[in-house]
Amino acid sequence: MDRKNAGNEENERIREEQRELIHLIGRIKRLHPQIKDCELNQGDLNTMIAIGHEMRDGDYVRVSDIVQALPVPPPAVSRSLRNLELKGYTQRSADPGDRRNTLVRLTEKGWKKCGQCRAQMDQFFRGIFLRMGRENVRMLLDSLTRLVDAAEAEKAERCDKGKGDENI
């Protein structure tokens, strides 16, 4: 086999694996657990869980801490905070020590809803992980970590070489 054919076969194999990965990611997105009576989209639920997690150290959490805790752009966090506040799950106020900062806390209604939704999510994932087995779950998590690390390194290298901005 000459070099040109070997390169073409390698490119075709990579394209096929790329299609398979994209297809699997799509299937995972469609599996987003439809949490009964949750009334929250996944982004709002993740924001509420992050607020609850960050609030363990006090009564309020700064919006900037929520933004750092979530892997989404700041405008998405702002939308989620607005949605949660309109539903009565969160309450915002200015930081009395620094009025430039906004503080957020879960209301009693928010804590209750967060607990209900989280329990249902935990049950859903527990079932998945029990079906897969502990060793397979660990291998999956390790493989996904390597995938994300490689993707982040490739993206950083492309940005450093001027091949693009933060978008690939």
C-alpha cells in the first residue's frame, strides 16, 4: 500500500469515527432525563444545583461564583437566574459590601424543587451506572476525560497558531 492510499484510508477512518462520536453525542442529548414535575430545563436545573452547592458556605452566593462553577457562557447563567427568579426559586440582591456584585440565594421553594429534581436525576443515573457496572463507568469517565483533554489541547494549539479564534 502506498503512502497516498494509507493517508486516504486514515482520513476516512477518522471521518467515520467523527460521525460515530457526533451521532453518540446526539443520542446522549436526546436522553436528557425528563424529570417528572421538575418544570426546569437542564440549564436552569444545573444553575440551581450550582447555587445550592455554593451556598453551603453561607446564605448567599455571588453571581461570579456561579459563572465560574458552570461550563456555560455568562449570558446563559444570567438567563437561568432570571428564569429561576421569575419562578420564585431564587432571590437576588445587591452585595451590601460591594454594590457592583449581585448576590443570589435559593428560596425555600427553590431548595425544595432542587432536592426533588436532584433526587430524580440521581435515581436515573444510578440505574444507568448499575446497568453498566462500576468498571465500565470508570473506563468511560477516564476515556471522556482523555477526549476532552485532547480536544482542549487541539483547540488551544489551533488558537495559538492563528488558525482560528475560540470557535473551531
